[in-house]
Amino acid sequence: MRTLFIILLAVTGAVVATAGPVLSKQGHSGQFEHASLPTGGMLRTMPHGEYECTLPGDAGGAAYKVVNAEGFRISTASRYRNSAGTGTYILRGNKLTFTAGPKNGELFERVGENQLLKTDAKGERSELLCTRLADRRQ
């Protein structure tokens, strides 16, 4: 009987935890509002390793200019590290958002298996391109 009670308690807790964000909520106006569901595609992770960020060069000189302050290293569990510290990121579809740490709030678009292009809040692309240089196991 005790085991059955524990199982029912666990199942009830799981149902409440998963249904909570979807349930309707009453807003400030007294009207019920529906919680919005996350959008943006399937959750993924970037390949682990060192990412070097560059800006385009010119025809008369170097093909690109390295921006050392923008570089970072992707490791396990959706974590990254740069010279200022560590943090986390989330990759939904091809949209990467740094969610904590020194790059918190920065947005990127995945444009290749090992490449990210920095974007602004509206999704407008910048010229900053970050490319994975080497696997973390090397």
C-alpha cells in the first residue's frame, strides 16, 4: 500500500510539473491568458571545441580579422567558456542564444556544421562569423 501511495504521489507531481506552463493564467486585467509555448525548433547542441570569431578582411590585406574578445570554447552540457568566465547556451533549430555568463543575451544563427553568425534581436545578421577550430578532445 505504501509503494502504491508513493507511485501515485510521484505521478501526480510529474503531471502538475509538466502541465503548469501550459495552463491558463489570469492576467492583470482579470482576463485569462494562455501561456505561450517555446518556439524555434528542436533543441540541439553545437560541436565541442574552440570557436574563433572573425570579421571580413579586404582584398588588399588579410582575408579576415580575428576578434579575440569574441572567441569562446563549447564544452559539455550546453556550456561555454571564454576569457571572462563560463556560461550556458541554448540552440533551438538554427538559433543559438547565450543564456548565462559573460556572453548572456548574445544571439547567433547556425550557418554551418561548425559555424555561427552573430545576429541582433531582430535576426539581422552581422559580419562576425565564429568557426570551430578543433575538437575539444585534441
